Amino acid sequence: MKYSFYEEERYLQAEKYLSDEKQEDSVGSEAILNSIKEGNLEKSEAIFEKITEVLSEHKSVQPDIFKRKIVFFFFRILRYMEPYLKAEHLSELNALESQWYSELKKRSAELIKNIIAFREIADSQETDPLDESRRYIEEHYQDEISLEQIAALYHFNASYFSTLFKQRFGISFSEYLSDIRMEKAENLLKTSSDKVRKIALEVGYKDPNYFNRAFKKRHNMTPEEFRKRVG
């Protein structure tokens, strides 16, 4: 039977996959675990490519079985890497189950990269990279910073960093940055006589008109109206 999931006419054989109890070790889980611990991304990617080739060699395994195998494979990796990783990584396993074959391989490769990056960061510093990223935002809110920039600074894929940030702090990166900037703006409106345009620039808004719109959306009043009310 053929499954469109594989897209490239590569299919697996359920009977052989399910009956071989030694298959788990034969697909290289221990080898990739060692390469991840070494921080060797290129080697890890090569091993994972071989793993998917082995699983896709067999000719008719159902897509759900193949995906469960991949998820279980990563579950083992994350379990062994627990001293270095956070629980948020487990959420990535759910995303793997819904991917097409080519997309699943791509997302799996990104997960391997993120695991290695997180481990390297954990080894090199005592503080948590997500906490560090939050502190960086708090210290540089007035600069022109972006999700992609912060993610790269802490060696994360931007999409993955966005997911982890929201899971950890219960708020998105953009919302967190906006909240900090607005709080700083509110304080300046209360305590200074600076013009609204200057305050907007001081808290990181290069476009004063955008600042006015964002402020009104948040407070249901303009910055000038806010200043009069609290002054």
C-alpha cells in the first residue's frame, strides 16, 4: 500500500518494523546521543539522515507508525539529555506527529540543532538562556531589537525561541517588549515634561505615530490625555 505522507514514494514495512525488537538500537539512537553530547551538529544530522533512510527502506509502514517511531526516538534523546534541557523541549514532539515526511525530517533536524545549542549554552553559563533573553530585553528595550535578533543571540531558531518564550513566561516576545516600553513611557509621561515624540524615541519607538496608536489601544486614551489625567 502506498501513502501520500512519504511524497517521494518511499514506504515502510510494518511487520518487519514491529517484529524486530533490536530495531531501536540499530537505527543509531545511541550514536546520535553521543554526537549530541559532543556538540557535533554535522555528525548528528548525518546520523539522523541514516536513521530515516533505514526506517524508510522497508516498503509499507503506515505513516502513523513511522511518526510514532520518530517521536519515541526523540523522547529517548530528551530523557537522556534531561540535565541540560528544559521541559519545553517536549512540546516539540507534538509538532512532529502532524508533519509530512519531508517536513517531519526538517523539523526533526531543527530540534536536533536546538538541543545541541541549548546544551552548549547550559554548559557555558549558569543562568538560563530564556531568563537571560528576558533580561536583555529589559536592558535594551529602547534599541531596535527583534525576535530574530534575540533568538540568534542565544543560538535559537526564531520560531522555536518564540514558542519557548511564550511557554515560559505566558506572553509572547512582542507583547513582553511592548509591555516594557509602555511601562517606561507611562513613567516618563508622569515624571517628565518631555514631548511625546521624544518619549516615544526614548522607549524604542522610532515612529511616534505608531507609538500614539499603540498607547491609545492600550489605555483607550492618547499619551497627552494620559499625562493630563495622572498629572
